[in-house]
Amino acid sequence: MLLPAILHGPYPKVKKELRARLRELAKGATFSECLRLDDTVDSEASTDLLLLHGPNPLLNTTKAFQLFAPHGIARELVTAKKLSRDHLARAFDDSVASCAGALMLTARDNSIWLVPPDRHRAFLERARQCWKTWDSVGARYSWSSTVGTDLWSVPNTLHYVLANRGVDKAALRTPLDADGVLQLVDRTLRSLDA
């Protein structure tokens, strides 16, 4: 799976570079342009973890894919008045336009980006398209742990959206393979059309 090269490294290095690049949003750059989605690293070429929570003192100096970071740093820049809320709205739209961008949104720390119900469909549709790719990475996703697990087993925003759309909590706790996750997503998308 191809991920933005800027996300791969120890958190302090990634954060510094992201803060500089995401300021380009104020100059009219898209979120994808800031992350240089054309400059990628194949996650399968390494065994590094894909972090969905942080920063974490245990993993702060570990080389990993800091998936949680871009959206959190963008929010920090809004708080510091370096970016506007309009920049964030455009960043969300740009994020769900790609598998890499939507995967970053799955970080539980980014659930604030999915609070507005009108964003659920776009996120679910992209998750539907990308889930098997995301799942193919295997047990390398981490939420505050030095040991990876599969994406479904890690707290993530897909759980949040599905729960807010009426999926039973027991179903969200059940271990599912990729096809099982896709069935839940499909059922939820159908309910949005009803």
C-alpha cells in the first residue's frame, strides 16, 4: 500500500515537516499537495507499524507510519489561527478522495472530522473501496502499542461512524475478516439510502 513518504519516520521529524507543509493550505494548496501524495513509500517494503494514535512516548522515536498526525496537526494550526475552518473542510473533502487520505482519517484521534453526519457517506464509500487494501497490510496497525494488529481490531473511526449509523455494538466488537467488514459497511450504506 502506498502512503505519503512524509508520514514515515519518528514522530518529532514527521511533525516538524507536516507543520511546515500544512501551512501551505493557507496559500491555496490542497491537503494532497501538502502531503505530496505523489511522493510515496510502499508500506509493504518495511515492517514498520502504522500508528493510529499518538504521539505516544513509547513510540515517539520509533520509525513508523504516523497516520494519525496530519489531521491532528491541521487542527492544531486552526487553534493557533494559522489556518481557518474552511481549510479544514476542504482538507476533509480532499482526504476522502484517496485511500491514503481516508486511511489517515481512520485514526481514532481524528473522529472529530467525522462528527458531522453529512460526512459519513463519503467516508463509508471510500472505506468500502479501500478496505481490502488497508486490510492487506495485516497486523501492523497500532493504537498505543508496540505490537501491531489488524485494522478492524484497533479502535478506529470506522467503528465510530458505523455505531452512529445504528450498527450494534456487539457487531463492532466481533472479530471480522475483510468480507465481514465490507458487509457491515454495505448494510450501513443501504440504510442511508432507505
